Amino acid sequence: MSEAKPAAAPSRGKMKAELSDHFKTYKDVWVFVEVERGQVHPVSWELMGEGRKLADKLGVELAGVVMGASGDGCDAAIATAYEYGADKVYTIQDPLLADYRNETYTKGMTELVNTYKPEILLLGATNLGRDLAGSVATTLKTGLTADCTALAIDDDRSLGATRPTFGGSLLCTIYTLNVRPQMATIRPRVMAMPDRQPGRSGGIVLHPLGMAEESVVTKILDFIPDAAKEDAHLAYADVVVAGGVGLGKPENFKLVKDLAAVLGAEYGGSRPLVQKGWIDASRQIGQTGKTIRPRLYIAAGISGAIQHRVGVEGADQILAINTDPNAPIFDFAHQGIVGDALTVLPALTEAFRRHLSRSQAAE
Amino acid sequence: MHIVVCIKQVPDSAQIRVHPVTNTIMRQGVPTIINPYDLYSLEEALRLRDQFNGKVTVLTMGPPMADQALRKALSIGADAAVLLSDRFFAGSDTLATSFALSSAIAKLSETDPVDMVFCGKQTIDGDTAQVGPGIAKRLELNQLTYVEKIRAVDLGARKITVERRAEGGVQVLTTALPCLVTMLEHTNTVRRGTMADMLRAARTEITVWNAAAAGIADIALCGLKGSPTVVKKVFAPQPRKEKAKMIEAAEGGDIASATVAALFAADGRLEETLFRQTGA
Amino acid sequence: MEKFDAIVVGAGPSGNSAAYVLAKAGLSVLQVERGETSGSKNVQGAILYATSLEKIIPDFREEAPLERHIVEQRLWMLDDRSHCGTHYRSDTFNEERPNRYTIVRAQFDKWFNSKVREAGALVVCETTVTELARDEKGKVVGIKTDRDDSVIHADVVILADGVNSLVGQRSGIRDEIKPEHAALAVKEMHFLPREVIEQRFNVKDNEGVVIEALGTVTMGLMGTAFLYTNGESLSVGIGCLVSDFRDSGTSPYVMLDKFKKHPSIAPLIEGSEVKEYAAHLIPEGGYKAIPKLHGDGWLIVGDSGQFVNSMHREGSNLAMETGRMAAETVVALKAEGKSMTEANLARYRKTLEDSFVMKDLKKYKNLPEILHENRQFVTTYPNLLSKAAETWFRVDGMPKLDKEKTIFRTFRSGRRLRGLIGDAVKIARAWR
Ligand SMILES: Cc1cc2nc3c(=O)[nH]c(=O)nc-3n(C[C@H](O)[C@H](O)[C@H](O)COP(=O)(O)OP(=O)(O)OC[C@H]3O[C@@H](n4cnc5c(N)ncnc54)[C@H](O)[C@@H]3O)c2cc1C
Ligand SMILES: Cc1cc2nc3c(=O)[nH]c(=O)nc-3n(C[C@H](O)[C@H](O)[C@H](O)COP(=O)(O)OP(=O)(O)OC[C@H]3O[C@@H](n4cnc5c(N)ncnc54)[C@H](O)[C@@H]3O)c2cc1C
Ligand SMILES: Nc1ncnc2c1ncn2[C@@H]1O[C@H](COP(=O)(O)O)[C@@H](O)[C@H]1O
């Protein structure tokens, strides 16, 4: 992590990467492709897009890492990895990797790194990615910058990983000096989804896991899939409507849901609403909730505290409705309505309903 | 049963201020709290302690004032507290932090073998969620992160079964002790100690260890020296140049229609998106 | 459950002083505080008077978190657009052991409380004392808290629980504070870089400035506004009697806003970042409002005993003095092997009467009523003064003799001659 200790920053700033000959042989940018239960987490493709830029800047190859039990899931993941920009895929396929387990995945990933020596390794900052990254980095004794929001290559070819700290009040750029690979985890929805190039293809390197089930201490007894959770799409929704404390009463949250329904949008809220029990924790947007990146974000009765802001800044367009013209949310929203959410929301719902049905009729 | 809970004292991030000129954190007057995620782990540890008649030691690495966080943890019910504090630890990143903490846990184990280590899911200042896995790896503890529920602990067979949050579902895992657990938030409610707990907490001496006392021989693995990452730049987020454009109702029109028009004007593909997702 | 020599309820300046002195003397002490830490419930930013603390911790300057020592005091009369007043600044205040400091209570109280712990007292926070426990004869024998039903026993309980003293009220020791005996003060912390503060107030190093203001900002209510310089922040606040707020329907926030927007204040706080808005009561009933201060097994100190000199804005020092005196009384009785009966504890009252605490409060005993009934001090006079000053300083060709006459005339029409003289007498009397 490297906590921001600004006082010490200047002296650190002078420190230069002094790579040993051994680490100088580390090359290429790797992206861990997170396959769970046959599904690839979209963050992996977001990272593939970002990894492509880094690899091009460095003039090296971009590789995906796919682990799992051999089968459709892995095959599809590998094919898609090429289409999102991978030049090459390293893959370990073994029945032991059917489900994620820290032991097996850490062993596989560390071995791949030690054998094929990437200079940069990116993972999604998901539960799985963070669980794995910490173990791998500790085993390799290398640096790991968690939860990044921006990546860049410096003049001296090192990776500058920028991440929010202190809940988004500050940003810091972190480097891994004398060790390779440079590892980073990146939050889902922070990087844009790249365009897919159908039919694009690349090389493949197969590697064995070399473990027996008896030697793995942790066993999976069961997997209980979430009952088709209604919130599953919040982070990836194109349109999100959210409410905050300004709604006044739990009953009023219906106004947010109504607008969301008319727009076919997802809904969410600020943290206090979760704490008050108005909405489920999975609907919280912000630093300790979901990061979203919709085309349109409508925030009603939300003040725009920094912890909320960091979760919504990636939205293409933000519309804020707030009674207070000085509310901080107007500092980063694109459009604003100074007004009472309790009257504006129903009016908007009605206006959109009219518009969408009229246009439909006209077609 | 001996359980160690790693807690961190953090600034209450809602109240953090950044110095407008120097871009440094102004700590003056900023209250500190126990990292909120750590409390779920502490509570879970206390429940196991109560069940098995064991002992909970809270451990933190930080400046001398971090003893306040330990005091707080004691008053919630922890039995013992260790503060790891040494100027050599300054500037530690996750790798160096997990090294120091794991050394201290190993030291604690010498007198009272540690069966479980609990960490918070992540901190609200560092926010990395890496220290827990780092400790687990160094001590070769079986790692159980993002746990929603501890189903059972069998001390005789030295086994633990938990429900762990994965993408799209819950994994039911079983592994052997010793292990490291990080609890997911909102999985339990932190208790309030009794008056007897409070008095005991107020009387408990906090053990303060420097690097040597924690059994750390190689200082080069600590602090700045032991941290492969360095912070090169700290800066405030760029304020957006323009403030929001305030929408006002057009002459004779209403604000809602004006808003719909403004949103569509700003994003030419929005209308199409809406049609697609409403199936219109 | 176990028994302590003394229990102190509250960890403000009075409670900390009492607990410190008791623990230093080797008594077993339990201090119970409602807030998360000592100071966490207290209004930020205040003035500390060194002497009272010096009597308890002589070398406090070496470690206490002090913001700035005060070298300049401004007293301003405000009308809506101007201020007129006095500044007193002296390099003498840059003495080796300065007399007054600005402090941020949250930090200061925390530090003070850490000394209490070091001295050996047991401190329990986040625990509210709900009532005093008594024996069959009505003697106070300990406390009950909101954590569980247990009684914690002690020979004596010192109530240092602040202006409302709910414990005192619930235990029938004290009445509820009257609206006309309490000021409601609201306060904000305005953060500014150190350099900006030093430039705006013309100070360097740790020098600080205090501004006290009265006038039309309080919108006809009896009260004062203030601005203190801390290290990297300004404490800005205003306070008026609760009864006045009640009768006028004005909100303290509106009033504070008015103060902040005043053309003499606005440039001083411009560009600052506001953090921490707090409201707190100040007991202003003075001498006549002081309740019974001791009984079988209990003593009252600080705000809980109404020890505030509102004329001189002294509160925390009286809190420390009374806390110390109460503790010293207990220590002495203990040493003499005497029990904590009402008769024995009367020694505390006697010590108080002999000290400046009671003498000062007695001196101003009529002030609250006089100010309460004579709004002209905050309405008419500031306007008159401002007009007078404006007339006097404007160079416009009017002969100076005429200017004097005009000023005199405005005063007379604003407040008839009898009124003027009456006011002077009233003030003089209150001062005596
Ligand atoms: C460690 C930590 C993590 C956090 N993580 C998150 C997080 O992930 N997500 C998050 O959201 N917060 C988070 N917070 C909380 C955050 O600091 C703010 O407290 C929170 O975002 C404020 O929620 P709000 O805007 O709904 O409420 P408020 O700040 O109370 O704002 C309410 C707003 O509604 C306006 N309003 C009032 N009435 C009306 C009306 N009738 N019509 C329209 N507007 C009205 C008001 O002007 C005001 O601006 C976190 C805090 C901490 C300490
Ligand atoms: C805005 C403002 C500005 C001021 N400025 C100054 C100034 O510049 N200089 C000055 O000398 N004085 C000033 N004062 C007055 C001064 O703050 C008080 O006189 C002083 O704090 C009194 O100390 P105390 O210990 O008696 O009470 P407090 O400081 O009020 O402490 C009481 C403590 O008891 C705790 N408590 C209360 N009830 C319970 C319970 N039931 N159980 C457990 N704990 C409890 C409270 O949490 C609190 O910590 C100011 C006051 C205000 C409101
Ligand atoms: N300095 C520290 N002292 C004790 N525990 C820590 C410290 N830093 C991190 N931790 C533990 O590691 C967890 C994850 O922290 P982080 O990796 O910083 O997000 C925290 O919730 C704590 O349990």
C-alpha cells in the first residue's frame, strides 16, 4: 500500500530504480484473467485494455494469465483475451484449479512469474484478485500497489501506479523500486472497457500446476450461488439513479426506484442510507461501496462527500438534484438542479415516461 | 485457544483535511478510530474466545499514540494488547508491515501458541487489503479472506469451516488451524463491554515492543528499507474545472422537460441507450 | 464490586483536575467519562488561563498541546457595517511563561486526561453515569452507569459532569439549569494555513490574537461573539442566553452567519475551510445560581456548580480551581482519617469562599440581571458609537465643534440623557 507519508515523500522521490541484472531480464506486461465458475470478471478486460497501452509504451508484449480446470470456461477466456488485446496467454489448467483457492492459485501464479518473468503484473481489485495478489507479492517479496485508479509508464520504464488514499482525499503515485515484477490491483470500473477485436489471436504457453489434491489443506465443501441477486448489475449499469439523506424518509426512496424503473436503470444510494437500513449494503455507492461508471448518473439528495465522489467520478454524465446550491456535489456534477428531490424526481420520472413512450409511438 | 487480532488506528476519514498549500494531511484535531473493518474481526474473535474459553490478544503496529486503539479494543473485551512501535517501522508498506506484524505474532506464539489470526478486510486509510494475506503467507497460515460466517471450529481436530464471499456466490471452505481470517463487514454487531470489562481494560498494561523485542533481527526488512514500494508523489484530486451547469426551466416550460432535453443534448447516445434498456 | 477512594464523574477540565490531584496523592480513583475520550464531547477552541493549571501541573507548557499564546486582545463594538473598539497588544505577553493560550479542547483535554492516567487514576470512557447510588441513610456511596446494573462504590463522588449535570439533577442534588442562566454558544473551526493566519493577524511564531465582539450581530439578544487564533485554525463563535433565543425565535446559526459575514470579520476568515460545528451551553447565572456544592459523600465542581465568570469569559480556569480544591479537601480528610460527611466536606465551601473564585463571582453577582434587562448595550450603543466614530473621522469640511455637537446630539436622541447616566450607574454597580 505505502501509506501516504508526505513528509517523507521528497527524499523518497530522489530514490531511483536500481535493478539488478537478474531483474533486468523481467519483461512484458501481464494481466491476470479472473475466471470464476466459468465466468470472466469484466475487470480483467478493462485491465487488458489498460495493459495494452502500457505494453505499447514499453514496446513489449501483453500477456493474459488464465488459470482453471480445463474446459469451456478456460478456452473461452483465452480466446476472448486475444480479442481484448493479449499477444500471448500463459495458462495452467488443472482440476485443482476448478474453484479458486489461495494455495493452488498462489503456487501457480508464483511459478509462472518465476519462470517467465514479467515486469508488470496487473490484477483486478476484486475479492479474488486481492486475496491472490497479497499472497503472490509476499511470496515474491515484491511491491504491490493496491486499488489503483491510474497507471502510467515513466521515462525510466517504471510503472507509476496512482491510487486514492485517505478515502480519496488525496492521491498518491507509487513505484516499486528495485524488485520485479511491479504488481498492482485495479478497482473494477475505473478503467474503460476496451473495444473487442473479433477473430484476433495470439500465442499460448501451457504450464503444469504440479500439485496433488492431498497436499492442499483447504477444501471446498460447497458453493452457494447468489440467488439471482437484483443488484448484480449496479457496477456495470449504463444508467444509475441514487438517493441520499436528502430524501428525508425511507418511504421517499421509492421515488428513486420509480425513476430507475422508467429508465431501465439500476438504483443505489449513499452510505448513510445503508446504515439506516433503507437499502441493502450491496446498493451502496462510493469508497466503501461500489464504483460505478455509467453513461448517466442521477444523484438526488446526496451532498457529494469525497467518499461518495470517488465512486461515481467515472460517470460520463452526472446530474445532481439538491436543495443546497452550495452542495459539494455540484463541484463535480455536470448538470445540476437546485430543487427539492421530492418534487423533481416524480417530475423527471413523468417527463422521461412521456418522452420514451412518445418517441416509441412515433417510430 | 489463543487468537491474535491485528487492528490499526486510522484517522476518521470522513474528517480528513488536506492542507491547501502543501497537500499534506492535516492531522490536527482529526479524531482517530479503530479501523472499522477490524471491529468485525475483533467481535468474531471474542465470540470464539467466549465459546472456547480462550484468550484474545490485540496487536497493532504504529506510533505510541496507537495505544488508544488498543485500549479501546481492551474495553470491548480483548484480554491482552501489544503495541509494536519503533522508529525503524516508519514508512512501512504492506510488505514491511506484514513482516513486522508476523514477527510479533511469531514471538507471541513462543509463550502462548497462536491458533488463529484475525485481520480486518481492509483499512480505510491504506485500503489495500494486503496486510492480512501478507501475514498469512509469512507465517504459512491457511488464509480465509472475506469470511461471512464462521460455521464451526473444531479445536480437537484443529479444523475450521467458514463461508467465504466469492464473486457470484459463497464458498464453503474448510481448512486446518492455525489460520488467518478476515471478516466481511456487517457480519456481526460489535459488543459493548460491561463495567467489569471496562475496569479490567483500564488496568491492563499494554505491552510495548520495539523491533528487537518482537524478535526482529534484520532491520533492513522493516520500514522504508524493507518496503519495495515508494510513494513518489502525493497530490490532491484535480477539481473539475467547471461547476455543474444549472438547469432552469425554459420560458413556459417545466424543469423536468428542460432536464430531459439537456441530458440528451450532452450525450447523443443516451436516448438510444434508454430505448435499448427499456425495450422501447 | 470493588470500592474506590473517590469517583470523578466527567473528564473536562474540572474532572481532570480533581482526578489528577486525587491520584497524585495516592488515592484510588475512578474517573468515568461519557465521551469517546476526554475532550471528545467538548467544544473546540478555547482560552486557557495558565495560572490555574500551573497550580496542578507546574511544567505543563513543556508537553501540553497549546496553540498560541495571546499577545493581543481586541474588544469590538459592532454595528452592521463597522467596528469600533480597543486593541491591546503587548510584547510583555511574550514572556517566558505566558499567561493565556488558545487551545483546541479535544486535544488539550485528551492530554490532560493522559496525565490523569499517568498519575494512577483508572479512566473509563464511553460510559455514562446514570445516577448516584445511596445507602439507606441517603449517603452517596457510589455510582451506576449505563453499561449494566452494577454499583461501583466509593467514599466520595465528585460531580464534574458539566453545565447540565444530569447526574446531579437525577440525584436530586441540583435543579435543571434555567434558560435565563445559560448561554447557548455555537462555534466553528475555520482552517487556514499557518502563514495566512500569521499574516492576517500580524503575528509570528506562536503569538495569538483574541477578538471579542458585541453589538448588533446578536440582533438585540444579550451575548457576545468571538474569534480566536489557533495554530492552523480560527475558532469563531457566538453565544446568547437560551431564554433570549427562546423568546426571539432567532437561531444561533443565523446569528453566527451574520457575524461571519460582517465586513470586519469576513476578510479574516476568507478562504478557510470550515470543519466542526458545535453548540454548547455556558452557565451564566453567576453567583446567585450556584447550587448546593457538597453533601454526604459528594461534591460538585466546575460548570456543574455554575462556576463561570461570564464577564471575563473565565470558565475552564474556575473548573480547574474548583476541581483542585475539591480534591485537596478529600485528600486532607483522608489523611486525617475523617469520613466524607456533609459536615466534613464543608471545608471545600470554605476554601472556595476564601479564594478568588467566589470573590470574583460575588463581585458580579448582579450583572446577569442588569444585562438581561438592558438591551441597549447591544443594540443602541454600538450604533451610536459607530455613528460617532464615523462623524469624527470623516473629513468633510464640517467644523470640529459642530462634529462634537452632532455626536452629542445623536447620543442624546438615541438614548435620553437620563438613560445614559442610568446605564453608566448600572455598569458601575455591576462592576463593584
Ligand atoms: C470510512 C468511510 C467510508 C465512507 N464510504 C462511503 C461510501 O462508500 N459511500 C458514501 O456515499 N458515503 C460514504 N461515507 C460517508 C460520507 O462521508 C458521507 O457522510 C455520505 O456520503 C453522505 O451521504 P448523503 O450525501 O446522503 O448525506 P448528507 O451529507 O447528509 O447530504 C444530504 C444532502 O441532501 C440535500 N437535501 C436535503 N433535502 C433535500 C431535498 N428535499 N431535495 C434535494 N436535496 C436535499 C442536502 O442539501 C445535502 O446536500 C463514508 C464515510 C467514512 C468515514
Ligand atoms: C463556546 C464556548 C467557549 C468557551 N470559551 C472559554 C474560554 O475561552 N475560556 C474558558 O476558560 N472557558 C471557556 N468556556 C467555558 C469552559 O468551556 C467551561 O467552563 C469548562 O469546560 C468547564 O469544565 P467542566 O470540567 O466543569 O465541564 P465540561 O468541560 O463540560 O466537562 C464535563 C465532562 O463530563 C462529561 N459528562 C457529562 N455527563 C456525564 C455523565 N453522566 N457521565 C459521564 N460523563 C459525563 C462530559 O462528556 C464532559 O466531558 C467556553 C465555553 C463554551 C461553550
Ligand atoms: N499497522 C498495522 N497494525 C496492525 N494491523 C494492521 C496494520 N496495518 C494493517 N493491519 C491489518 O491488516 C488489515 C488490512 O490492512 P490494509 O492492507 O492496510 O488494508 C487491517 O484491517 C488490519 O487488521
